[in-house]
Amino acid sequence: MDLDLSGKLALVTGSTRGIGLATAKELAGMGAEVIVNGRTQGAVDKAMAEIEKTAAGADLHGVAADISHAEGCATVTSAFPQVDILVNNTGVYGPKPFFEIEDEDWQSIFDINVMSGVRLTRHYLKGMLAERESGGEDWGRVIFVSSEASTVVPKEMVHYGFSKGAQQIIARGAAETTKGTNITVNSVLPGPTWVEATPASLAERARLLDTTVEDAMARAFTERRPTSLIQRYATAEEVANLICYLCSKAASATNGAALRVDGGIVGNPF
């Protein structure tokens, strides 16, 4: 299986922590030149230093930009006009009862989770296709980090589920533009994943449920996600494994797909 990404330039958005950081580490270990993105230069520098510890000699770049708006995306595309691999990982979530989700909450999660990927994919996928048309390399990868919440929509995070469903539709539509090429666009659907923000999320969930953090954690798989087959949080590295496979040459026949790494939460429709 060919997982070598030497000579490829990869941009992973929101890669200063969590799934994004784990993905950047793995891509660097596979030989890719990696662009680390976060909102602040300090966070970007810290992430790059951490990646260097696990991938000695990695070729890394950093770009500090808030890609929840057009100006931030333009900062990224101006600094790096073309990439071979784009991982649209940036995203936010947080529990909030449906009737308390205000207009600004819907708009904010749409701007961050959806429009960041739209803007960057529009730019970079167009460049990948143009490169092919001009006689250059016929190869490229775009990944959207979606969620099983797009299918099993959490009643306490309807706006989040909506944004993740939108990502999958966009990814499939973008994949349609790649027909007959070696450029692919896919979605990855993680389930509950233990990342740096998980403790704060559990604390907020406990507050909404008027219970303890320990109880909220125990109920994550007995009540919220009882269909989980692994009955635990996945690690960021486990999710990154699937993302990085889709970025590789080995995934050449996978296009327009939504692949789950959700621990078995979503059952087969048969």
C-alpha cells in the first residue's frame, strides 16, 4: 500500500490541536510538506514544535489566520496559492437546547464549519483541476472532516448537526467536478472523539443536565450514543488514520464518499 506523500504539500486547517494536529503529525510522518493553520501565531508555533518532535526533519510551514471569514481564507490562499492536499478540519461545536439557539449561533457555526471549507475548496480544488488541464500533475486530495452528528443529529446540538450535513453535501458536489481525474474529494465522519476541548464540553453538558461531569461522561454512551459499538471515545490519532489514508495514493478509487470512523454509532441501512 502506497502511503508515501513525499513531494506533496498539505494544508490542514485548525491544526493546532485535536484531530487537526493529529492529522498534521501523521501527514508529516508520511513525508508530506505540511502547512499548519490556527488563529494565532503562538498556537501555530507551538503546534509546529510538537509536530517536529514526532516527525524529525519535517518540512513545516505556518499560517495564522481566522478562516471563519473571507479575509482569513484570503490570507491563507495568498500565502500558499496552491496545495496538493486540503484537509478542511476547522470546526466548532457546543451543546445548546434547540429553542435557545439564536440566529447569531446558526450564522456563526455556518461561517466556521461550512464556509471556511467552501472558500478554501473553491480556491484549491479549482487550482488542482487547472493544473491538470494545463498538462501538469493530475492528482489532488480534498477532505472534509464532517461528523456522525450529520446522521444521528444530537438534539442538544442541532445547529452542529446541520453544519456537518452541509459539509457532506458540499464535498459530494465538489467531487462531481473531478470526474475522470485522479483528484478526489471525500468526507470523514468521526464519532465522539477525545480532544483538548472535551473536558470543557462535558462540563457544559453537565451544567445543562444539572449533573456532575463524571455522570455526563458516563451517560455519553448509555444515553447520548447508546448504539456505539466501541462504547468509548475515539482518540484523535484513530480519526487521523482514516483522514490520512484518504490523503494517500492508496485511496485512489475512493471519491465522493463519506467514510465513518464513528465507533459503529450509525447502523447499516439494510
